[in-house]
Amino acid sequence: MIYLKKDDWFGQVKEDVFAGLVTAVALIPEVIGFAIILGVNPITALFASVLLCLITSFTSGRPAMVSAAAGSMALVMVSLVKDHGLSYMIAATILAGGIQLVLGYLGIHRLMRFISKSVMLGFVNSLAILIFLAQVQQLANQTTATYIMALVTIVLMFSLPKWIKIVPPALIIIVAMTLIAMFSNYPLQQVGDLGEMNGMRLQIGLPQVPFTFETLWTILPTSLALAMVGLIESLLTLPLVNDMTQTKGDSQQEVKAQGIANMITGFFGGQAGCAMIGQAVINVKSGGKGRLSTFVAGSALLVLIVGLKSIMVQIPTAALIGIMMTVAFETFDWDSIRSLKTIVLTDTIVMVLTVVIVVYTHNLAIGILVGVITSSLVFISKVSKLHIHEEQKKVHISGQLFFASTHTLTEYLADTNFAPYESLDLTDLYVLDKTGKETLQQAINQIKHQYPKLNIQR
């Protein structure tokens, strides 16, 4: 589906244009950094980000959510590129997009209901920490001028909005710091220092790989991982943007949009991508709420890499680092820390565990999976508790009877002498599965045999 609704595009033109310009520049360092790790030409990776941004502007289920060649996706593809080359990466990208499109029609977005609030908070907080740590790593072994510029940028990001409301502070900072870098002799690292910016490997058409089952089995594990990591990050970023904009996105359409964007990007020789939480936060914080913001981001990035590359390479990384540090600070859910004393301990454990695993492994899929499993185990533990009340002549048992609680029931019934009682009330005992049904029937038959006068109510 292509969205051309006027309000989505031209509801707030000025704010979306400014936000898009900021987002375009904010995409550059992360895309380039992970392109180098992946072994892809940085300009090619930036062009893939252009495509992802532009395509999702028209197809996304969540306006203002930025999709590009994300680092989380790049890390999944490192081994494939190293062992088999870039052509296999492109094939894996196309297949991943196809898998996502199919999953979109199958309604995989409904699985989001099984992700608890504590896991969501863990996701947001872990990504904020990863964004911050990535900036700290970039500051290693830099010059004093770089540290000063990064610090000044952070101060300006918090102070400028008090005096200037029309233009996003990040845009003012980027322009000002770039001019300083261009016309001064300060020893500052620039975007051009991150990697080789010449040439672009643009391949339109099918990837140059053998179309055999062997190729399919080679790329399938990577494609499945790409599809799931991309959808997890995108579907978890979507509600965050919903909360920030006080609007609701279409998660099923977002799954389809990610698939379409990755397939098309792959046919242009680009790498897989997904929603990027840091850049999405920058976009919204800079005023972007409509589809025009991401369209401008993609278009501006294209202009930078095609027509204004000589200026783009002179943007100081210190300014971008300062901006992203601010974004990390604002992305972190500080209320989740302040409320630790009031929320349930198990929820805190799930959130902290999710954060630790994601930060340690740098793998969202593993962290979220562990978080969901832990939440599920906690939930099962809670609902499996049976409530037993013994009165003068009556025993009342209530709760959920299923595989996790049958042992409690059988153990109690086996150890209890029902001779003093007249009735056993099981009307509030809800059977949830076959194990519970069979266990209950066996227990009742045994009790009737031992205590024929006992009145069993079901």
C-alpha cells in the first residue's frame, strides 16, 4: 500500500523539512561505521539508506519512523560477506525482504502482544545505552578540540531550545560546527575520515549468485535472522514513536513496508535495513511527525552523497557524537529507574536482564527472546498457584489448572484426609489444557473411590 494522504505529507511542512535535514546528517556516521565493519563501500551503504528511507516514506505504517541500513542488520551479515562475498549479502537481503513481506500478510505483528512492558523498557534502555557507548568509542584517542566540540554540542542541544523554537537545535549545531571545521585549523575528525568515500557499487538487477538450492541454504539462515532482527527492532521502535507523537501506527503495514523496502534495496545492490531508534528519536525531537520528514531525510542524504559530497565529508564527527549522546540520554526511560522501588521485583529483573543481554551481545533478537521467555516463566509461575481454603466442613480449591499446576493439585489431594469434610468445591478451578483435564478427572475418580460420601462440586 502506498500512502498519499495529504495530512500525512503536508500537515506541517516546515517542521518536517527541518527534521528531515537533521535526520539525514544523523544517519551518516552510523551507516558509514557499520558499512566499514561489513566490508561494504560507505557510499553504497548510504545509497541503500536513501532507498530504505524513501520507500518507507510511502509504504510505512508509522509516519516519521526512520528506516536505513542499521548497524544491527549489518552485524548479522558480517559472516556471510566474509565467507561468500557481497553478492550473497544482496541475495540474502532480497530473501529477507520477501520473508518479511510474507510474515506481514500472515500477521506476525500480533506476536507483539506477548512482549511485556518490562521487556519493552529493557529494549529502549539497552538501545539508549548502546547508542551512548558507540559515541564514547568514537571519542577514543581523539584530539582536545574534538572533546570540546562534543561537549559544546551537548550543552547547546539542551540550551538552544530555550531561545530558538523555529529551527531544530541539531540543524543549527551541524551547520555551525561544519563551518568551524571548514574554516579553521582545529584538528577535528571529519566524516570523510571514517572511510573511503569514492565510488559506489551500484548493481541494478538480480544478484550475481548461482540460482541453486545450495545458494538458498547458504543465505537462508542469514535471511531469517535479518528478517526477525529487522522486524523486532522496527516493531519495538513503532510504539515508542507512537508515544512520542501521540498518534497510532499500523504495525502490520510496517512489517510489509520493511519487506518491500529490503527487496527493492536488494535489487539495487544495497544491504538490508530496518527502523533505527536513535534517528527516529532525532526526527521526532526535531519536529518531524509526517511522511515528509523521512522523505526529506532520504532526499537530502541523496543530495549529500551525489552533489554535496565535498561538504558532507567535512562535517565534524564531534558534533554528530554530541547530538547522538543527547539522543541516547533522552531515549533512556528514566521513569523506569525512578519507579524501581514501586514496581514488582520480577518486572525489574526482566527489564534489567533484557538490558544486560542486549548490551553484552549487541544482539536485539537474543535479548528480546530471553526477556520474553523470562516474562513467560514469571507469568506461568504466578498463574499456576492454586488457592486452597479449608473451612469446617468444606474444602474450596480455585485457580488455573494446567500443566504447571497439576502437581500442586495431585500432591494436595494425595496428602489430605477428606474424612472430616462433607464437600469439595472445584467450581472455581478452571481447566486450561488436556493435562489439567486428565489430572483432574483421575484425582476425582480416586477421591470418590476413597471417600464415597464426599460431595464433589464441579
